[in-house]
Amino acid sequence: MSAKKVLVTGATGRTGALVVEKLRCFPEEFEVFGLARSPAKVEERFGNTDGFYFGDIRDRSTLETALEGCDALVILTSAVPKMQTPPQPGQRPQFDFEPGGRPEEVDFQGQVNQIDVAQAAGIEQIVLVGSMGGTNENHPLNRIGDGNILVWKRKAEDYLMQSGIDYTIIRAGGLLDQPGGVRELIVGHNDELLAHPPDDIPTSIPRADVAEVVVQALRQPNSHNTAFDIISRPEDDPKAEVTEDFAALFAQAAAVSVS
């Protein structure tokens, strides 16, 4: 069987780069390509630009070229708020988005572009990494730059679920820059974990664990057509059992998932 050709968008982001690296550990299973805007960032992160396409998700012609012949798409693009002038003492920092980079343009229309082009290209599966909190329009993240980022992310998820393409939607908790593979991962649905975290644990998860779940979503058949929240128990939690059985994890995700 030939390797599955996978395109990862947002491939120079902190989580996207981890996904590319992890997929490259399975050359017999995956032929990995990345989509990024900056060759310099790719050079800095990976040492060279081999296997990368360059362009903008708002440009469908870029996506058509990158997705040609692919079997799967991993969406890790997201609007990034920028701090305005540094705050004065006692003031809260103010954030905004660059022109063309607001959540409606990136997290909704940019993802719609990716989904539409993927559908036209015959993509078999899309793995989309989103965020918990999308059920609450008053979530603090929505107030950053008045961007309603979680609202637009959830609209894009809904669009994917209605597209007819097999999907895996991973709504991650707060992302940690900590080692992966040493925690128990916990799945939930529609922000129930935010409202009632088990044993009052933090609703967070290492980026490396999110990246591993993405990779396993491409490997495990029972990951298809699931949408779920995911957090982790703290590394030193005495109740934790390190997650190693991802078929079981996706079975749990399917049990809580509602399309």
C-alpha cells in the first residue's frame, strides 16, 4: 500500500510544526507536505523548505496546487492577535488583528476555502484542530480584538461537518508547551469539561499531545466523523493512566461526538 499523502496547513505554527515532525516519523505511512506563508519561518523551524508549498489560505489557487493528489488535509491555521502599543502601568494590553487576518477571514473563510478545495480535490479525510469554548459567545477569547474567534471557529467546524468529507474535529483545551506522551488524555463534548472538569483539574493539554492525537486520527479508522473536546490530567496526577491506546480514545470520542 502506498503512503497516504497529507497536507498540513499552518505548518509553521507551534502545534502545526509538531504535527509535521511527527508525521515524518512514519515515512512508510505518510508522504507529508506543509503549507506556509513564510519560507524564512520554514527554514528556521525545519532547516530547509523541502516538502513545503507557500501561499495563503485566502487564495484558492494556492490551495488547489498544494492539495492536488492529496488523500488527507490537516487544518491548523488560526488568526493570531497582535498586541497594540505596550500598555501603560495599570492598564490591560489591547490586541487587534492584522488587515486580512481577522478571525472571520482566517478561521471561517480561510477554513471554508480549504474545505471547498479539498472536496473538489477528492480528499478522503480532514482533521481540524479547533478550540474548546465555542459554545459560549461571551467567552473572553471572543473579546480579543472584538474578533469573536471561537464563534468563527465553530462556524467553520459546522461547515466541515456538513461537507460530506470524513472529518475529525479536535477541540483542544488550553495549549501547553510541555512534553507529550506522559499524561492521561480526557475527551468530552461541547465544553462540558470546561463547566465540570474531573477532579477540578486544569482544562489544558500539551501541544505535543494534540499533535499526537492528530497523527493518530490519520491512522485510526474509528476517528472518522467525530468532534470532541480534549484535555489532559496533570503529569503528576496520581489518578492518571498515560494514554497509549488511541483506538480506545477515539471510541470514547465517538461516544460523546454529535455531528
